[in-house]
Amino acid sequence: MTLFEASTWVLPVVLAVTFHEAAHGFVAYQFGDDTAWRAGRVTFNPLRHVDPVGTILLPAILLLSGSRFLFGYAKPVPVDFRRLNRPRRDMVWVALAGPGTNVLLAIASSLLVYTLGLAPPGAARWLAANLGNSIVINIVLCVFNMLPLPPLDGGRVAVGILPDALAFPLARMERYGMLILLALLFALPLLGEQTGHDLNILGWLIGGPADSLYRFVLWVTGHGE
């Protein structure tokens, strides 16, 4: 990973997580919860959302180590689901807002590729790499966050739409969700390397859907077949 290559990931990662979190707060505000609004988190100012570890350090370590999986996160936007107009239904829309925004950012990045001819040749290469990386990181963030495991957005969507018999046990898993994610992200792949087995479960879960979404974004913006 050269300095040039690393520099083409910084802006896409920061924008992806910033817009993702701001979207959660904005939709929550529309449905009656102004917690994020009062906290100043319904903003596109990345300084209000950046987490030093999740937004900067962790992606940098993964990039520099040559990891096949890029992961990052921002400070979660505070949402008081009890203040939503219809908490269970509205929670689904609040959760979907983040991944949905990532899809829109991927589409916008793909459309901006058409403007590269207007940039000076020296800048065009750097901008092209940024746009390509923006498509990738937004697609990966969307698919990753839609995994049906709390506290991920997909977990909240599942809790909101599943019958109570399934939703309540899944909601109780939230306290262990981050530990499960860390195990899937780091512990199992490391164990697999030591034992000679492919235990990159997140890669299996994310790879196929991300590839399909990538092809869709290129198709809908005129870059695919």
C-alpha cells in the first residue's frame, strides 16, 4: 500500500460513515425523535461523527496490512426509539436510512466518473481512484450493516419486522453483538490462518451480495452491461 493508494481511501471512508450516521439522525428526527438533532449529530460535518479508532485507526490498519476486508465505523448517532411516533415501525426506517444512503453515495460516485474528463490529467487519476474506492466502501458498508445482528442496522430491521417470538431473543443479543463481530472480523480469520482453513465467514456473507450490488450500481449508472 503506497501513500498515494492510502490517500485515495481517506475521503471515501470519512464521507461514507459521516453520511451514514447523519442519515440515521435525520430520519429519526422526521419520525419524532430529536435526540440526535439536539446533540448536533444531524450534520454532514465529519468532525461530529468521526471516531478516532473506527474511522481512522482501524481502516488504516486493515489497508496497510493488506486485508481483503475493509471495515470502519463512526460514532453511533444517539436515537431514543421510545420517542419515535411508532417505535417498532419507525425503528426499521431509521435503521435503513444509513445503508440506503450508502447505496445513494455509491451511485453518485459512479455518476461522477463521467466528469473525470473535465479534471486536469494529474488530478484525474487521483479522483478516479477516490470515486472507485467510494463505490466499493459504500457498497461494503451497506451490505455489512445489513447483516441481521444487533447492533448493526440489519439487526434492528430484523427486530422491527420479525414476530415477537424471534424479535425479542434477537434484541437481547445486542449486548454481545460487538464481541461476535470482532470474533468474525479478526479472531476466526486468524485461527483459520493458523490451522490452514478458510474461516473468513464475513467474507462469505458479504462477498456475494456486495458483488451483486456493485454490478447493480454500475448497471444503473450506465457502466455495466
